[in-house]
Amino acid sequence: MVVRFFAGVSRCKTLALFQCNSFASACRSRTTSTSRQATTTGLGLITRINASPLKSVSVEQKRLYTVVKGSLSSLAPKVRSFIEEKAAICQPDNVYICDGSDAENQQMIDTLLESGMIQPLPKYDNCWLALTDPADVARVEKQTFIVTKEKRQTTPTTLNGIAGQLAKWMSPEDFSKQFNERFPGCMKGRTMYAIPFSMGPVGSPFSKIGMELTDSAYVVVCTRIMTRMGADVLKTLGDGEFVRGLHSMGRPLPLTKPLVNNWPCNSEKIMVAHIPDKNEIASFGSGYGGNSLLGKKCFALRFGGILAKREGWLAEHMLILGITNPQGVKKYVVAAFPSACGKTNLAMMTPSLPGYKIECVGDDIAWMRFDSEGQLRAINPEAGFFGVAPGTSMKTNPIAMKLVQSNTVFTNVAKTSDGGVYWKGIDDDAVSPGATITSWKRQENWQPGDKTNPAAHPNARFCAPAAQCPIMDPAWEDSAGVPIDAILFGGRRPNGVPLVYESFNWQHGVFVGAAMRSEATAAAEHGGGNKKMIMHDPFAMRPFFGYNFGDYIKHWLSFGERKDVKVPKVFHVNWFRTNNQGDFLWPGFGDNVRVLEWILERVGDKDVARESPIGLIPKPGSLNVEGLGDIDMKELFSVSPEFLRDECVEIDKYFKEQVNEDLPREMWQELANLQARARKM
């Protein structure tokens, strides 16, 4: 039996449910009248309450919503309360409780097709193309906030009021104002989808559960790919705690102005806010993945980092891979690179050296804990890949190209007239003879020589299930995680930084991560047109810190002080060094296994390294370059005194301006050590 709440412009007796926060007050209805119905009607906007708290009250309702899938009465009290509270604010016409089934997914696809938000790609199996509003194509770092009582909880106090780059703070009072300017009534005419999801294998001690409420069927489809989603999650959660996510495209119906590309967004009012004290995320105005798929960067990294600090683990922007050598010895490595710097290519590498095998655990995010034996172990909290499409080909990443042949949602790539996809760097045979190309901005008969208007957006993406990746590691869903033997940092450094070096110790390794710099990429909102700018991107986490960076460094340093754990060795890699003509000095891609081979030799304490001013680099002849032809090893590993001194100046300036008094003394000591080594060159 399903209860229908009778409303309209009328009065009914309700039990007051008062929320002491700025969002709203909500009332859970109680009625003695019941009837068999296919749907449940709940109370939406509550316009007037005539009562005192904790007593039976009279409520005048002016808006209803209908539960078109699932049942509110079957939900645990905390989940139901969350849905009812936010539905009262956002005022959707319908509420849909997702179960993650195949039938539901097809219903979402049909909804998106009907609205024109996606189009089919018949060249592949169950693949789809979404084209966004050109104003909604990447992360919105300037509109992404952490809401805390004190600013210093979120971000360091910068020098002399210099604009901070390490997380943006918003006060609870300002957040309340911004929230109330955006969310009330934002889902009118639309359906609110309630998505229960697990970051990590359902039931794993590593895993965390979230609930996202969204008015985007695109988000439902992609969340089903990127997380473990559905009824099993609700069963596992029970009435436990969960991370609460609220997302709206910000375009209630009827529309006041036409959509661009049939893509609902409100780019002028985008806001992505994280409220740690309430375990809540509120995202408004953007449908792009990192802003709308709240389980990804918002939960897994920003919230994940906060939870990790509280509970003594690490949530990092890292790939996880397993590498097996010709002798059958297998090791696991994590690597932190900024977005669009090759994480997916490395995680899915096809090794050029015979006898080696690479298996993928994850390509973007790692949650890591030390086990009872002191071994660092990691899981991939995601269940899919949200990879950058441009540059991906059978040459650069054949595994990814095989992966996306089915069950994939592409966003902002070009489409061929025979139902295929196209982007810069894709294989020449991607376009069938006689087929034409329509760009992501719907420019028909696009020509490959057009450099002014790219076929695909530089940050175009593919969203594909991890389970169908041909080289997924057998232990990728192991609830205990995989044992980590090495940590890699890296980025795009065309000049000065060697191909690979090892830190002298854990503290120096933390400094290497804290001092990371890389060319800006299209994954950031400001990266597309300024790709040669070298940016500080500590730990490849600059856009994803959920709390004060100084405290983040202290958290990393704390593991080196523990006697009950064995910290892995730390390395830095740079596949992107160029010569004076701008050509890459290292072939990269499958040949990066040669660097991993040397790293694993060092993990095994083999004597294949020598000291340099920046760390331990390969001894001459210890890096296998057989068959590569003329590789300028001297230039690959050279560090000029001028470059290193300039690098020290930049690091010192960054630390003083951006971290200031919050920088741990150990980092100042490591910088002083580097400066001393530079002076001796």
C-alpha cells in the first residue's frame, strides 16, 4: 500500500520537523487517509506554518511533488529526511528514487534522447554523445568553495593579503545567502533523481556512501558508470551516516531563455560548495562532470581528504597500477599527475618491453590506508573512467580505445556522419571513407586542417565502465585494497626536470610533492588558452584540497614519524621534457615501462642510483633504453645550476606567499637543503 498525501490549497495535520539551519524548514506529513496508488504525492513548498515546535500544526501547501519511482516510506529515516528537506526547497514536480537497474538506465537514456541532450553513436555498441553549452566545459575553480566557520580551516593565510590559490573559502553566512539565491524553486517542472552510491566496493571498510539529488538524467547515467549505485547501497547504509549531495542545473521549467545545445545550465550562477560540518555538497548551474558528478572530485577528493585526515588515511588524485616483471614478480604503484597529464595513459599502458604486464586498478583517485602490518594499501573508489579524449589513439592508449567501443558516454567530442567519434590525435582511420565530421559546436563538414575551431573541445571526455577495461587488475575490487610499493609525482615540465628521480627519504618525498609544478592543461577552466604557463600544483591536488594545505602537508609528514608503518619510496617523473626545437626527448607511452622497471629496482634496493642535487637518478647504463635509437640521456637527466636556482626562487616565493605561516618547518628545511645543494653545483 502506498500513501497519497492530500494537499493542494488546503490544510492538513502534520508533525513538525524543524531544521535549525539556513536552508529551510520542512514538514513530514502524516495523514490517516490512505489509498492504493501507482505513485506517492508528497508535500513540496510549505508557505506558512501556524504552530509552535513539537506540536501538531496546520500547514498550508501550495505545491506538490509526485514520487514516480520507489517509495519514501521504505527509506531509512535519515535518507528520507534528506530527500524531503531538499524537495521542499527545490520544488520538483517529481521525485525518482534510483535503483541502478538496467531498465532504469534505459529509461534515463530515453529521457535524454527525447530532450535532445544526447544523440546515438551507431558505429559502436550502446554509446552516446552529449554536447554541452560552450559555457559549461570544465571545472569551475573560481566558483568552488569550502564552507567553514574559520577561513584558516580551509586555506592558509597568505602573505600580505595575496589572493590564495589553495582552496577557496566561504563563510556559512555567505553560503546561506548564495544558497538561498539559487536553490529555492530551482527544479520546478523537473524530476529530482535520488541516487544512492558507494565510493569503493559496497561493504568494504575502505568505502563511503553518498546520496546525490539531481535534476539531470545525464548525471544519473554517468553516476551509474562512475560509482557502485543502486538498491544494494541503501541496504548497506541502513540508517547510517552518508555524504549528502545536492545538484541542480539551475534551469526550472518553463524556461525563461532558450538552451544552447539542448544543455541546461546556468553558467552565470555556477557554485560548487562543500560544507564539511554538515557532510553536504551543494552544486548549482553546471552539468559538467567534475561539477555535477558529486561522487568524483567533490566527494572522493575534497570531502575524502577531510575524512582521511580525521580517520588517519589518504585520499589522493592518483592512478593505481599493477606491474608484473618477466620473472612474475608483481608490484603496485600509485602516481599523482595533474589532470590531462597522462594518468589514464600510464594506468592503461601497453608496455614495450617483452615479458612485462601492466594491469589497471584505477586511473584517477586512490584512497590509501596502512593495514595492521604497516603496509600501505589502496583502493580505487570509482567504478568507471572519466578520461580526456583528445590525444587518445591506438598508438597512445590502445586499451582506452578498446574500452570505449561500448557502453560509453562521450561529451564534447566531434561526430562522424557514420555515427563514430573524432578528436585531435585520434587514429587516421577513425573517419570512414566518404564520411564527414561535425564538430562539438555542431559545425558541419569540419575539416582536419581547421586550427581555429577544434573538432572536439580540448577537455572532451569519455565516461566508460571500469569492468569492461581489458586489463583491469583481478584485485581492483578487493575490499582490502592492493599493497603499494612506490609513490610517483609528476607533471608537464618541458625544461630542467629529469626523466625520473627518487627522493632521499620520506620527508624529502613530501617536499617533492609540495613543490610540484606543471604546465596548465585544458582540464582546468583557465588552462585551454595558456598551456605554456607553468603552475604550482602541489601533489596534483591544487584544485581539490578540502582543508588547509599546511595541515595537509603535516598529515603526510605524520606517516613518516610512525614506527608501526613502512612508508613507500617516493619518485618524480617527467615524460614531457623537450629539446630546443620543442621535440620530446623521451618517447613516452609504452616505453614508460622502462622508467617503472628502474623504479621497481630501487624499491628492491638495487644499487642503480646515484646522487644529484635534486635526488637519486639512474646510474649510467642502469635505465634500459635498448632499441630506442638515439636518446639524449645527458640532456634527459641534466639539471643546470641556473635552472635549479630559479626553481628554488619560485618554490620559496610560492611557499611564502601561498602557505606562509602554515607551512611546516620541515618543508622550509627541505627547501634550505635544496638551495644549499644548488649553491654547490
